[in-house]
Amino acid sequence: MEETKEILVKNEETRLYTVTYPSIGKETVILLHGGPGVPDGLTPVAEFLSRHFQVITFHQRGTLSSPCYVSNYSIGAYLSDIDKIAERFNLEQFHLFGHSWGGLYAQIYAYQNPHRLQSLFLCSPASGTGRQWKEMGIEVARYNKSKCTQKEWMGMLKDAALGFLGNDKAYERLFTQFCLNCNKGYEVRDPVPVQVDHIYAKPINRTNLALLKEPELEPMMDQGFNFTVTYGDDDIYGESKKYVRERYPYADFITVPGTSHFPWLQNEQVFYGILSSHYSLIV
């Protein structure tokens, strides 16, 4: 494996900070991190996959080192970012991996561009757009309340309100508590595995609004590529997971035991075994 390379990929008003794990002659996996608006926490996954693939990960528009100068957070703009990265690396086809919101981002891309994909891996994917995004948000709030002390929960409510009003620091505190909640009861090296000190309110709020306005996803026909969906046995989502199952009845749905929302941290051996099976890796 060669050393990682960092470049900016231009897409009109946006510059996408992109990290590549080069591997000459190998197929490519593009990783889509969670959020929206929360900096990358997928480095361990990228490093694992880089033994077998060229891996590309990037800060999504408006996140950390990817400035979005005109604040365009439409879903069409997000989809065009993947196309620009594929174009920059001369990729006709690639594997797509999405976590959390990135798992919904991947679903929307796959629905519109199935011919570009060699496989699709959704790790704890968000449940859907429109009404389904709103329903899922209520479930995530319920999950957080169940993991919090009363003081922590009141702090989350206050920070959610302040973040909605544009306060970056409030969202920093909110997502810190979210990560701590997800990792309570698990032995992990880093219970806050995302860069919370670089969270900005604008991409979070505008992307949330765009997702609420987006039409609900229709079922996608089986495209013949490997398709795996994983959830933790104590994941942040509830009944809304059914929308993903109904959308892709042919996909492999796997529950990762002993995990919530960060399975590569909480049950590394089992999760990487699932990844290896999906990609037909010999490890």
C-alpha cells in the first residue's frame, strides 16, 4: 500500500478535501461518512479496506476542509460530488460504502446511478427521506434520552435548539454527547470518533431541510451486485429500519452483535468479518 494522498477536488463552488489510499490496479471503494455536517470518523474502515482496494474518502461539502462557498446543500449537489470524485480518478465503476447519513446518501446515489456501482455496503444507514427522515429523527432522540442522565438529556435538548439557530459550539456539544451515548457500555479506545471540534451548523441545518423536502425513495430493483446492510443490535434506529428492508428485500441484512452505531469500534472482529465476506476478501 502506498502512502495516502490528499487533494482538493473542485465541483463548481465547492472544494472537496479528498484522501486517497492508492493501490495500483485494484478496484476502488468510495466511503461516505455520517452526519450530515460531521467530519469523517471512518479512518479505521479505510485502513482495513486499503489492504485490498484503492480507497477514497472525503469531507462532504461544508464539512471541515471542504468549503461550500454558496451554501448549496441540495441533494443533487451532494450526488454531483460523488460524480466529480469518480471523474477525477477516472472511475467508470466503484464500490460504495456509507455509514449512518452516509448510508442514506449512498442509497440515493445508487437509486439514480446503479450502473456505476460494483457493490453497496450500508452500515447503520439512515432510514429514508421526507417523512421517513423525520420519523427516524424522533427514534434517534428517544435512543439518546434512554442513554442520558437527566442533566445530559436537558443539555442535548438545549444544544439542539441552539444548533438549529446556527450555534456551531452547541452542535459540537450535541454530537459529543451523541457519540458518548452510542459508546456507553462498550470498551472502545475513542468514544468520540469524529472531529466534533470542526462541526458547523449551516451544513447540518440545510442538509436536514433538504432531506425533509426530498421525495421518499422508491424500492430499487435488484441490480445484481453484492448488497449488504448492517445494524447494531442496540442501534440508534427503531421501527423505521423497516423502510430499508422493504426497499431492498434482496439485500443481505445482518445484525452485528454487541454494537450500537459504530460497529468497527465496538465489535471489530465480527464487523470486519462481515466486510470481508461482502468483498470476498481473503484475510
